[in-house]
Amino acid sequence: MADLIILERGIIPPIINYEYPDPFCGLRIVREGLKATVKTIVHTGISLDGTYMAILLGRGNGVR
């Protein structure tokens, strides 16, 4: 799962094929790989039969 690699390496991959950003949308679009401290990721998906899922992935803070 690519999300786990993002958590491990701390690099957010770029968004591709996004050429015309909406000036009224406040999202930060990553055009090149971005080094960042990523603590939490929400991964969403849908299956072919229409089942939706979401999983919340988080980095531990040293608690054993």
C-alpha cells in the first residue's frame, strides 16, 4: 500500500494530470514530491460491487 510508504519515508507524491486549479479552492496541490512529516493518512476506496471503505493510518509516537 503506497500510503504506508508515505508514512515511512515522509514524501508526499505529486498529483498528476491536474492542470487547471480552481482559484476558489483552497487545496494545496503538490506538483513535485514534497518532503513532509506525515502523521495521519485517510485512505478511501470503492469496490466493483459498490462497497465503500475507509481506513485511517497513523504513525505511532513512541508508545510501546
